[in-house]
Amino acid sequence: MKGNIRNFFPGGNTSLGFYSFYDYIISQDTATRKICIKGGPGTGKSSLMKKIGTFFNDKGYDVEYHHCSSDNNSLDGVVIKGLDVAILDGTSPHVVDPQNPGAVDEILNMGQHWNEDGFKKYREDIIKTNKQIKGRFQRAYKFIGASKLIHDDWSNYNKTALDRSKLAVLQEDLKNKILSNYEIASIGAERHLFATAFTPNGIVTFIDSLYESSEKVYVLNGGPGTGKTQILKFILEEAIKRGFFVEVYHDPLIPERIEHIIIPNLKTALVTSNEINQKKFIGTQIFMDNLLDYALVDKDEVQKDKDIFYKLLNEGLTVIASAKKLHDDLEKYYIENMNFEEIDEAYDKLVNRLLKYEKEHEINKTI
């Protein structure tokens, strides 16, 4: 019987540039092994991680796939739950290096499987393409950053119309519904990742599969500045104070802002249907517009903000897509010079090593 699969983005293309939550993929304190893969594009990093994930998922292990926001069909990491093993792409822009070499971390160098001489004729092309890719992302971040400035203006219109007394009442009501049976006790824990990302294929979100095991789902519907973030932060803090572990999913536009939270032990999720994901969720619907006095909002100005915001954001997404095309060109230089038979051998050796960890886990369970 196969295990469960969950999908995330550990990093994102945001208004602040590339923003990483890589440290939350797996803890150094709990990891059996953390393998950092080094190598250029097209060297087989993502394919190897997918194969490892499929192998252990078929054996019944729950697996986490951590996707690349710059190519959502590619992986930045895979985690095998139960074995507490993570394999991560350790290359730019999310550089990962061993923190506890030998004890926890190690490097798997895909460069040892390439033909170095074969790169000589592509040297200038590789350097040029890498510069172009870097320039595209810098341009994309400028568009996304500009969209955030307009988003702030849109948000401010709603904030001026927000009835904060009603917001406080709603917060307390949700706290009582979710946490009333639990006293403030030991401090819990939290894990931060992205469920939604700006990708070459547009705005992609995995939230549907992440909250599907939740039995209680509260849906906060509303645009920016309507109080959704305040509610999520409030419930997060109250849950942590009661000793719960909380999954925190961040906004791809403003990475400090929370988009969703899930409290697994309570089988409870608070998700937002917002101006970015534009999702419709099944659950208890909470319409944040009911907290606004629209007599205080200039609807024409808000509509202008909306139009400009989406135009700038879509320009940023278009540039990210163009960077992906350049990245595909770069991969060709590496694929041509890779010894994939050696990579297959490296995969077999890695699987055998991980199976040893499986045996060690089984032995530890019997002790």
C-alpha cells in the first residue's frame, strides 16, 4: 500500500526577491540524514529525487515533495517521513551546505558524473545564459515588487473601512470554536513553507491537497487589508500557546504575510480565498467584506489598483516564464555531457544506503 504524498514550495519568487524557508524542510535535530545534491541544471538532481520518492512511497512511506518555484514540475527536495531522510537541491538560488557534516549532512556531487572536456565548447554560452537568467529574475522581482506597492494602496483602502471591533469579536469567536477545550500550557511548534508560488506556469497552489485531511475548515474570503492576516496570526499564536504544532503557509507576494494555517492534531485548517490564489474552498465560509464600511471606500480607485496590480504581477510572471526557457537551454549543455549510466548506479547505491536506515529504524522500534 502506497503512503501519502504532500506537495510544498520551500522557496518563492516574491516582492522581496527569492525567499527561502529551506530550514523548515527538515530539522537538524530529527534528521537521520540530510543529503545536499550539488550540480548544474540537467544533471539529474530532480529526477533522482523523484525516483527516490516514488521508490519509498511505493513501499508505504509518506513522502513530501518540495517543488521549485522557478519550475514547479521540478523538485528542490524530497523528504521520506518515517525514515527522517531528506534529499535537497543545494544549488543557487537556494544554496544549502552541510551544517553538521558526517553526523547529519553530506554532499552528493553530480558533477563527478559529467564529461568536463565536453563543456569547453559551451563555456561562453553557459556564462552568457547564466547572466541572462539572473537578469530575468531581477527584472521579474522588480515587476512583482511594483505590484506589491499597488497592492499596498489597495490594502490601505480596505483598512480604512475595516471595523476593528467586529474583527476582534470574530477573532475571539474563532478562538472559542477551535481552542476553547484547551488550556494555555507548554509552547508548541511551527513549520513555515509556501503552499502557493509564482511560477513559469503562472500562480500554482498545492493547498487543496495539504488541508484535505482537515475535518474542520474555516474559509476567510476577502481582499487585502480585510483582516485575514490578523486572524491567522492570532489563531496561530493562541494555538502555539496551547502546545500545538501548526503548519504555517506564507503569501507568495508578501512572504512575511500568512496565507493559510493548519493545526494537524485538531484536524483544523484556516484557509484564505484571496486576490492571489482566487480559490473557492469548501468549509465554513467567513466573508471579511462584512467587516467593511464600503461607504468609506472609493470603488473606482480600488478598481484602478486592481487592474494595475494584476497587470504588473502578470508581467512578472511572464518574465519568470522567459527565464525558464533560458534555463531549459542551459540544461541542454549539461544533459549532453552527463553519464546517466553512472547516475543510475549512484541512484542504486543511494537506495541501498537508505534501506539500511530502514533496517536501523526497525531495530530501534523493537528495543
